[in-house]
Amino acid sequence: MTVAEIAKKAKESSFLLGALPGAIKNRALQAMADALRAHASEILSANRQDLEAAQEAVTAGTMKSSLFERLKLSPEKLETVIRGISDLITLPDPVGKVLLQTALDTDLILTKVSCPIGLLGVIFEARPDVIPQIAALAVKSGNAAVLKGGKEAACTNTSLMKVLQQALEQIDGYPKNSLHLIHTREEAAEMLRLDKYFDLIIPRGSNRLIAYVKENTKIAVLGHADGVCHIYVAPSADLEKARKICIDAKTQYPSACNTLETLLLDEHLPQTFQKTLLDSLLASGVEIYGGPDVGALVQVAGEVTDWHTEYGDKKLSVKIVKNVTEAVTHINRFGSHHTDCILTRDAQEAKIFMDLVDSAGVYQNVSTRFADGYRYGFGAEVGISTGKTHARGPVGLEGLTIYKYKLIGDGQIVADYVGENAKPFLHKPVSEEK
Amino acid sequence: MTVAEIAKKAKESSFLLGALPGAIKNRALQAMADALRAHASEILSANRQDLEAAQEAVTAGTMKSSLFERLKLSPEKLETVIRGISDLITLPDPVGKVLLQTALDTDLILTKVSCPIGLLGVIFEARPDVIPQIAALAVKSGNAAVLKGGKEAACTNTSLMKVLQQALEQIDGYPKNSLHLIHTREEAAEMLRLDKYFDLIIPRGSNRLIAYVKENTKIAVLGHADGVCHIYVAPSADLEKARKICIDAKTQYPSACNTLETLLLDEHLPQTFQKTLLDSLLASGVEIYGGPDVGALVQVAGEVTDWHTEYGDKKLSVKIVKNVTEAVTHINRFGSHHTDCILTRDAQEAKIFMDLVDSAGVYQNVSTRFADGYRYGFGAEVGISTGKTHARGPVGLEGLTIYKYKLIGDGQIVADYVGENAKPFLHKPVSEEK
């Protein structure tokens, strides 16, 4: 089948998924979890095939060892994914929620109801555990999905998708053709052109992948290109907490998108505070980049050539700023609107920062690494959005829904509500007890 | 100033608008309403200049008379706009609403707060009354905006914008440069390329304008390309109501986007019912297009060559369908996901239709013409969206907001919440009384 044929079928399936009772979706999730457990050895053996080929590529120098790591699917990783699916079963159905109900007039009731978005196109790189995660989120939120994985994980991906598709086929009343896997770059390119079928594209992977997707589609894209997160250390910050937080934000998982990339130190902080903080970072293996004022405090690895740099590594840009206003201006100008933090004990200063920084996450006295759907209590996430429409920050089930307006009347026509003797609208909220 | 310079300033202004108290925004709205009233004669005289030039164009045959009508700004129209602004003052502030509040742990509180989108780019055609409407919605929702109007209304637009900008400048604490007007097609094209500044583009006008905008920008676009609305008359429909509703939906304002374009008649309806309904439409001046089965009932003007046709005129496509399933399939395939209606007295049939039709508005026994922000009780609308992300259907203040996550802690780091001795998350909702 061509991607267009796959997408057409998946889109048709999506119309049915929107009306599916939550109980059937939960049965489907249970079947997916059971099937992954039952076929674990088959899946892991497919993964070993991918890993063997990858090992050769690493040896030949054509694959980075970090990519190899992300390709690996251990029994523990698979079990974590399965438990994640079980968790989704316990969450309330995100579809069919009444978001607003208004009587426009007697017997003319407007109801805003949450519904699935429709057909999702998901493009991801190496990590094969993305398949069951995304598939489960799509099932729970009533969306159809076409997934495109990396060719390095082709065996694992194919095995996982077969198991999941078979599980869904067992479920009475679950629409056919709601979940698909495509493989090649050409197929992905075709997907991006199919705006008549796809409602949302979710790229998960490198900045390059996401930039490519945005450049090549008219379909809405959910994701983030960069994660250039900041911590601003205000004059009243607590040194001990600042040390702990900065080290966590920079070193706990340096390649994550919510990692600290630029540290802004207020010039009113005592020099000993500034030096102690930077020394702690150096001692944790962090390289520091900054100007002569920073160089006067500690040894720097070089100047900062671009303040919009995502190192994804144990490297850090450091700048001395005049005050909270300069910090906010710097962040709004050079940041990526992902997650930015102020360390302070001054409530007024904190409020300015929290109100004026234009980011999906604005933090006070806490590590930027908390920006994550699981940590936020969303159960799981399809990704983190730095866009400013639809969904922002970690996106869970709610971000995979939209709404429709249902209007139920008894023969009303607009002509009666306009002109000289127009009937007035009631616009009265319908009480939730109803 | 170039559009890039204007956009840069407006974007900077938008950061401040996000933190503006509702009282200041309401003072700004009051000043706008007062200024429009005080300068009404100046604005109407500018409009007369545009109308004189337009009259010549109509006479020369280079402008349609319908465009001329939409260009006209009467004292009554201006007063309606001013009253709309006053209405906005009474609505609650859409910014700063707490949408979710969760204790991730003791002293680690996550708050999801509504905030403005940022910088809006609005492109509209002839109607100058769009300027104060959109400006007022932008002010109330805390967004900055750059507006591009049609050149036919250049004098009126310039006059309106001057009055509004001066009104905003009087308001203490209202950020400068939050509202701009641009004029030429080239400036609009430049705006569409400025994805680094603009967060949302709202085109209001012809299908051609909207298609052009979607084709030429990477920025999120809110709007609808087509309005191909359907009414499906089920076997149990009430004839008298069906006649009233179909005539209203087709003829009450034929060029509106929520007008009926395709009528689907169930084949189980008595022939007399079908014929009477179509005769009523003919008697209201509607031309009917359809196949031989429709031609057997009444005189048709021709076959339907494309079921995705928006006539915007007193013309109607008519099809005989087998049942509700065929009606739903036809609508999902050929419709524009705008607003579609079932006429029925059968609750089960209605439920199928309401659940399975994938449109922003799904209606039961009521005219499609109700699809409108004012009629829905939203105060006003920036437009109607047929997209399936961010906002759908009539879009009012809420559709001009998004949210940010504020996380306030006391030194917490992620390292404490992972691994062997991981602290558990609480994920406990914070009660609203707090």
C-alpha cells in the first residue's frame, strides 16, 4: 500500500474511533499490554538483530555509540513500557468530556465536547520503545496513527507493530486500520504532503528532524525544535539550593531538552557566591563558556559565540546580568520558550520573572529537569511543545484531543433571532447536575 | 518601518501584555469605545472617500457591488462595533485563569495558567469594521496584533487605526506598539515569512485568500478555507420544521460560510415530503442541482459536478441517500468540517450522526446558520476554525489564549526522584479554595 492508501484507511478509521466507548479502548490497551508481555522474547530477539547491525556500524564509525544505546530494548525497558500502558487504563477517558454547556434558548442546547484530533503522523528516530508508548496514547485518546521509525530499528519496530496490530484486531468493535508503521524516508516525505488526511504531525528526535518536518509540511506540527533552558540566579538566591539545582539541571541528563544551557548570574550576588557556584559546576565536570567577567571568577573554556546554543552535553554558557529585567529580556530573546527558572527568595522579583518570561514552563527554585509529562502527573507524554497554539509544554492525552460543538434544537431558525422583532438569546449555563 | 521592525516591537510589547491586569485592559477597551464614538464623523468621512473611489470602480466594472456593500461603514454599523467593545469589558479576563493545579510533592506546586498567544497577524478583506473588532479582542486577550486590510478600505482603515492607537496611548501602563496596521500585499507576504515574531495568523476573507495564506507560511493559521455545510433529512424528520430550517439555512444569508450547500434526503422519506421540501426551496428562489432522481421530483438547474462546492449563493446541491451511514460518509468525505445538521425525531439515528460527523459543529434539528461566536454566547469571534488543533468552530477570546506551566518549589532536584531510592511524586490536585 502507498502511504496515501494507508492514510485514507486510517482516516476513515479515525471517524469511528471518535465515538468509541472508553471501555473498548481500555480493553484494547489491556490486549496491547498482554500481547507485548506474551511476545517479549520475539520482540527482544528482533531487537538483537538490529543491535548486531548497529554494532557493526558503530565499529565502522558510521553510527554514534549514543544512538546505539537508545536503540537497545532491554526486558526492563519493555516492562516499563507495559506498565505505562496499564497506567493509561486507569486514567479517565479524555474523549467525551463536556467542556461547556449553554442554553442558547429554551430547547436549544449547545454542548462543547472533547473529541480526538483524528489522524496523527508520528516521526521518530532510533528509540523503538516510542512505538508502544505512542500507540497506547493514540488508542486512549481515540486517534488513528501512522508511525515512521528509524531504519536502524526496523526489525524491532516491525515486530512491535505486528504484536500491537494483532492485539487490536482481537478486540470486538475496535475499528480496523487505525495503527500503521511506515519505513522509508520517502514515505515520511509523502506523509508530510498528505494534509488532506493527517491532522497533526508529531516529530520526536533531533532538532534537525524537527526543522525538516516544519519546513516540509502544511500540517500542524507539535513539538520543539530546541531546548535552550535558562536559570537566573537572583541576588537573594540561597547558595546551597542554587548549587544543587544547577548541578541537577546541567548534569543529571545532559542530552535532555529540559537541561540547563545558559546560567544567568545577577551582578549583585557576592563574588564568593558566584565563584562557589561555578566551582561546583566545574567540579561536576561541566565546561564553562563566558566572557572576561566570568573568566575573572573561574577558568572558562571559551567565549559564547551564540547565546542560542543547545550543547546537549556537560557544557554551559554563563552570563552576568544587571537585574531580573535583563534576565527576562535575554531569555525571551535567546531562549527557546521551553523551560526557564529563577532562583530567588524575593516574591516580587519571582512574580516579575514568572509573569514575563514567555516559556511553556516558568520555574521558581526548582530544577528545569522537572519539565516532563510523567513528572507533571500526565501519565505519559507524546512530547514537549514550545509552540504557542494548541498545546504547550509536556503534551499528554489532553493535547491529543480537540472539541466539537453539538447543538440540539427543536426547529429553530436564525431568521427569528435577527432584525426588528428578534428573539433574544438566553446564553444560560446548563448546570452540571443535569 | 519595515514589517520586520514593526513585528519586533509588537512582539516585545506582547511579553508585557501577558502580565497586564484585567483592569488596565478594560480601561483600554473603554478608551477605544469612547474614542470611536468621539471620532465617528472623521471615520465616516474617511469611509466616504473609500466609497467614492469604490463607486467608480463598480461603475467601471472592476469591483463587484457585493464588495462595495461590505466596504460601507454606516453610523449604525459603527455603533454596533462600539457596543461589542463595551460587551467585552463585562466578560471575565481570559488570561490568568488557573486551569489545573497539582502538588507534585510537598512545596512543589504546578499551576497551569491561561496566557495570551503573543503576536497575531490578521489579514482581512474589504470590511473595515473588522479593525475595531479584532483590536478589541486582541486587547482583552492580551495579544499584540498587526492587521492588514484591503486597499479598497485604506482611508477608513487608517482613520480607525489612528483613533484606536491614540486611545491606547492614553492608558497608563498599557504597553506601546501593541497594535499596528500594514497596507500592501508585499507587506502581508513579509508578515507570513516572519515566523520568528508571529505566533498565529488569522485570515478573514475569501477562500482564495485563506488558501494563499496557508500556502505561504509556516506560522499556525486559524480559519477555514471552505464552508460546505450539509443538512441530512432523516426518515423521521418533521416536514414543517425541515422546510423552515432548510429555507433559513440556505436563504437567510447565502454568502455566509455557515450556509447550507448540500441537502441530503433519505430515500425512505415519502416522495411527497421530498417534493414539498424542494418546492418550498424553489419558491424561495433557490436553484436546485442534482441527478435524475432529484430531477424526477422537481426541475433541476443541472447535475452536481463537484460535491465539494460552496455556492455562496441561492443554489443548492441535492442528493438522495440510503441512510444515516451514507449521509455521514458523504459529509466526512465531501464536507469542509464546518457545520452539519441532521433533521430527525429518532434519538438513536441522531446519536450516530452527532458522534460520527467530524465537523466543528454537529447540529440536530436546527439551522446551520447558528454557527457564530455571538450566537454561541462568546461575545464576539475572530473567525470560525475548521482546523482540528488549537481551536475549532467559532473562536472567541479563549481561542486567543494558550497556557504556561508555573512550577514553584523549594530547591527540589530531579535526581532525588529517580533510581533506587526515588522519592515518589504526590500528584495531588490542589483544592480550588486555596
